[in-house]
Amino acid sequence: MKEGGAICLSFFYDMDKTSSLTFTLAGYWLAGYTEGRDYMNRIIHTAERLRASEAAFTCPICGNPMKVVGSRSFACTNKHSFDIAKYGYLNLLPRPIHTHYGKTMFEARHQMIASSSLFTALHMEIANAIAKRIELTAEPVMMADLGCGEGSHLHRILEACNSPSMIGVGLDISKEGILMASRRYDQSIWMIGDLAHSPFADRAFHAILNILSPSNYKEFKRIAAPGGLVVKVVPRPYYLKELRDVWFGSNGKKDYNNDGTVSLFKRHFQLVDSIPLTYTQRMTKTELEHLVQMTPLSWSVHEDRKAEDKVRSLDEITVDLDLLIGLNSRE
């Protein structure tokens, strides 16, 4: 196949009028070869990480153990099989689920989390909490971000932890988010899946992250290791208050109240720390645009109430969060 291609290109090259076509075809061939090799490398790397952590996963259909079969399949003992996609992620949903989260929102989210410093303090606080309470050994330390979106929070926290023994697993119900995560961050395992029927084994994870995302504490408790760490990040009353003041004024969406969230968290886990994180950060016009696109707050704002001029005039944003640090029981 390679020799035939070379002869064909050489033939064209000897013809003056087609020499430019020669190099065009050669460029397409080389680009296709390079892209195909990149896809295979992603698949191979994902398969290797799955092999190193097979015990952490179960079949989302029947609940049986999973293992890597061949070069790109992840299958259970009942022969339910899922192929690793070319970008290195796994789709473990039995059927597609429609979500409100699209490419524009996830791209804006990536820009705010990975390309700005708005959440850097949050990532460092979470990394410090993990370092204090989890022994980083030579064995794989499994950390899951449940509701990971496009993966930037997990990626940044893994960077801050700087531990080769950690294996990050990101789960989200949105295919668009997981596709974006797998294309940008190829050092973690990315899965499309439903948290209500998660593809994880009992007591499989040393750390669970749930950052500004819906929770399923029953599942968290099931998959957390005995004494495992559960970190939930929730908004406090002044989170993004500048945007909420413009959009909602004095109506009910203006303030957050976390009393019920904290109470529910404490019923499932031993609350060992609650870390308030509050600061104001200067914002560029581009960053403000991305923030507006990424926050679900904007979904309930009618076009005639978005007060775009007022939003554009903002030059700072308040981050006001609670980090709930819990431990799973050792029973």
C-alpha cells in the first residue's frame, strides 16, 4: 500500500503540469496518516489506563465487572461491549439523552476555567484538601469528577495535585462536553454516562469531586472508598452577584441559600471541613462574555432583560463559594 502510493506520487511529480497536485496529494496523505496515528494513540492510552483501573468499573447495563478486550473494547462478563471512540472517550449511555448543554456553553466554560485565573484559587484549595487527607501511594489513587462538563476543573486539579499515582475519571451526561474533554486532556479517562446509573464499582474511588453540579449522594456514598474524600462545591450568597443584580434585581434568583444543601451533605458524610472561598476578580470584556455564556443563570433571562450594556460595563466579578469536605464512613 505504501509503495503503491509512492509510485503514484512519483508519476505525478514527473509531469510538470501536475507537480502542484503531487504535493497537495502528499500533504493530504501525510495529514491523514498523522491524524490516524493520533487517534490510535489516544485509544491505546485510554485502554492502558482502563486496564490499570478495571476494578473501578462495572457494566452500566447489568452491573457486572468490566475489562479491556482487544485493543479498543471495554466489555463485561455478559458481553455488553463499548468501544473506545477515536478521541479516547467511552459512551456508556444505553441510549442518547438530550441536555441543554451545547458546544458554545462548553467552549465558554473552558475559556473561563482553563484560560483565565477565575477558579485557580478553587483548584488549589481542593488540591490542598486532597493532599491533607489522601495518602498518595504508588498504587492508583482513583479520583472522579461527577458532572465534569468539558473536563477543565478535573484537569486543573490533577495538575495542582501533581501526583503520578492519580487516575482521573470524568463522567458527564453530555456527549459534547466529554468529546471536548477527551480532545483537550488525554491524560484522564472520560465517560459519557448517567450519574443515576453510574458505571462504577462499590468503594472504587478515593476522592469524588462535585463542582457546581447536581448531586446523587446515594451514588457518591456507594462508590466512595471507606474513609474516601467527597468534595462538593456550592455557591454562597454573593456568587456572581454583579450579574444577578443586573439580571434579576430583587427577585428570588438574586441570592443563594445553602442551608438545605449542607444539611443533606452532612446526613450522608462526615463533614470534616467547610471552607468559604470569597474574592473579587477583575474581568476583561471577553472574559465577561464567556462567563455570561457559561452560566446557567442566563438561561432564565429573557432577551429584553439581559441589559447587555450594563453587563458590558462590569469590570469585576465576585466568586463566593463553599467547599464542603466530607469523609465516607469506614463501615
